[in-house]
Amino acid sequence: MNCQHFEDAINDLARDRIIDAETREGALAHTETCARCAARLEDERTLTKGLRAMAQNSEAEQAPAHVEAALVAAFRQRAMKPAAEVSEVAPSGARRFRRMIGVAAAVAAILIIWALVASRLESTPQTHEVKKDDNAPATVPPPEEQTPRQEVRPSKEQLLVQETGQPQHKPRRTSRRPKAKSDSHDQAGKPAEEVIATDYIPLTYGESLNSIEGGQLMRVTLPRSVLVSFGLPMNAERVDEPIVADVLVGYDGVAHAIRFVH
Amino acid sequence: MTLPATLSDDQLLRLVMAADEDAFTTLYRRRQGAIYRFALQMSGCNQIAEDVTQEVFMELMREPERYDAGRGTLSAYLYGIARNHVLRRLRRDRCYVPFTETDEGDGATVDGRLIAPGDPLDDLTRNESIEALRRAVLALPEHYREAVVLCDLHEMNYAEAAGALACSVGTIRSRLHRGRALLAEKLRAADRESRVSTLTSPARCLA
């Protein structure tokens, strides 16, 4: 045996592990002729004895009694729990599966909400952009395509319908151009105020705008956060700025619809 | 406690899974000492050893089905959990004391006196030497330390240690070999320092 082979066997030899007799005898014979390996074996044996003494010294060490008490209490608590509550200890694979189901349900819920909001916006009437005179509130008809009756239609002096520019919010905007140049100017010949507005949005659940016979249009100022409650996007940077809206108040005094004006 | 002492760990674990408190207590008392000592020898910190022991058995209580008898003994499985918790705590707390920072001047060594019979200072020497050895073990890199602790202090064979550390027998052999070599080096260095310290310091009056 050479020094390299001796080095391979030295740990088992020094630790009194079972090794084959031939290796053992070869290693011991090598120490007769190699002082360095003999000293190395002596060091290793001393180390083994030291480690065994250390192990023996700490043999009595054990966890304090309060650890056992805490564990037994926890065990009892778990044993008393119904199966459904203990299911938190299900295998990690099952936990992952449940988590995936939860995520899928959340995604489905978001899609359903989105679809509902989209359908609600689709069902609202076309946008009317209104130029009204200085004496607000004015009497205003419901959207003309829904309430064609002439008797509730306001006069030109009361309400001018005009559309110009880009809407603030994409969802609803009219596609009509201004009716006539004269309509977009007030009596003094000044350009009329250009208004961009959303469609009328019903305020009463299930109410059709067709059923509104007419009423007054009241311009109000509302917190911008109201947009969110109608499913419309809101610019978070302008959350502190109020938003103008037109509320359609029927002859019965009830607010039937609202539109947001830019 | 009505359970027979001859029940194996696996049998006890099956009873634990059926919410048998006696089985859990028996299993805990059978294995807690080794797990606690392993954590203590790996960390050098009683608090960590306590916490790790508790965590190991809590984990066994929570997820007993994670133990796979085909992959090793329950004991090796518990050591494996303990090892993961110890390493996590050491990385988080860094509370063990490196050998080189604390051994200066205390004169503790492992040498021939450790086993010298009839030496009147045997007990004292032995205690100091064991303390020096304990610090030397703590100063080993983690992967060498765990091999030394399991194979030398816990008398595990290579296969059991490999099962606990989730590595091959060859890896355990080489880590143990290297770990022991490092340990011997550290102790020799400490021995040299202590001899120099003894020669340069004034003699103590023991009267």
C-alpha cells in the first residue's frame, strides 16, 4: 500500500469502522515503514477519541420539558380540530392545486364583472352633447332616439345639442358632427361652449330611458371618484379634481339619468 | 403510556397519523435527544437547538405523510428536517462563535493528555479540550461540519448520513475526510498558539 491508498483508508481505520481485512493489514503494515502516515494515523485516532469524548459529554443533553409540553398541546389542538380545519396540513401538491383553483375562480370573477360592465355600457343611449344657455337648469328631453315625442323636446333656446372634439372617456361618445354652424354659437355670435359628454346612464336599476317622458337637466359637480362607481375609467392623478355631470331629473322630481361632461 | 416499547418508529408514526397522542409522545421522547444534540452541535446555540427540535416535530405532526419509508429511516428524515432548519437559522442569525475569535489564550487543546490515564488534571484537561473541540467543530464550513457531526458525534454510518443529508455516500466520505483534516489542522494551530502563550505568560500560582 502506498501513501495515497493509506489516505483513502485512514478515516475508517482511525474510527474503527469495519473494513476488509486485507486493507486493514496493508494500512497497518504501511505505518511500519512510513513515519508520516504513522503520525497521521495517530493524529486521526486522537481526534476520534476527542470527538467520542465530546459526544459522550453531550449525551445527556436534551430538549427542555417545555418543548415537549408545547408539542403535546399542539398535537391535542390538532387532534380536536375537525377535518376541514386540519386540511391546512394537506400535502403541498394538494395545496398548490387548491391555490390554482382559487386563482382561476378570481380570474373568472373578473371576466364576468368586466362582461357585465361592458354590456351595461352597450345598453346605455348614445351620447348627447349639450350646449345650453346661461340659465341652467334647462328643461331637456330624454335622448331623442328614445323619446321622439315632440311635446317634451326643449326649445332651441333652452337646449342646443352639439358635438365637438374628443371625449374624455372612450366608452361613449357621439359620432355626429355639429348640426349647423349657427347652432354652435350663442346669440352674441360667440362660439358656443363645446361640450364632450358620455351617454346618459340610467340611475334607477332596470329603468329604460324610453320610459322617461322628459324633465330638467341639472348640471352638478361631483367627486371624480363617482366615475368608478359607474364603471368608467378614472385618472388617478386627477382624483382631487371634481367632475361635471348633467343629471336628468324627471317631472316627478326623480333623477333618472346622468352623463359626465368634459 | 400503554404503548409497547418495541414499536418501531414507522409503527409509531402510523399511530401518530391516527391522532394517537401516546404514540407521538413516545416517538418524541425516543428521537428528541438526538435531534436536539444535532442542532446544538451544528449551531452552538441552545435557543436554536430548542427551536429546531420543536420545528422538526411540529413538521412531523403537520405533514407526517411526507415521510417516505422507501427513501430512508424516520430518524434520517428527522435529521434532514433538523439540518434544513439549523442552516436556515444560522444564515439568519449568524449566532455561532467562530473558533478563531474565541480561542485566544484559553489554552485548551486536544492532545495526548485528553486520554492520558492517571493524569490528575485529566478531568479539567478533558473538559477544556472538549470545549476547544466543540468550537473547532463549530468553525468548520457547514457541509463539513454536518458530516463530522453525523458520522463522528452521532455514530451514523455513511449510508444513514447520506440519507439525512440527501447526498451520495461518496460525498459523505469525502466531506468527512476533508472535515476531519480541517479539524486536525485547527486543533494543531490552537495547540501551537497555546504553547506560545504558555511560554510567554508568567507562571500561575496554584496555591
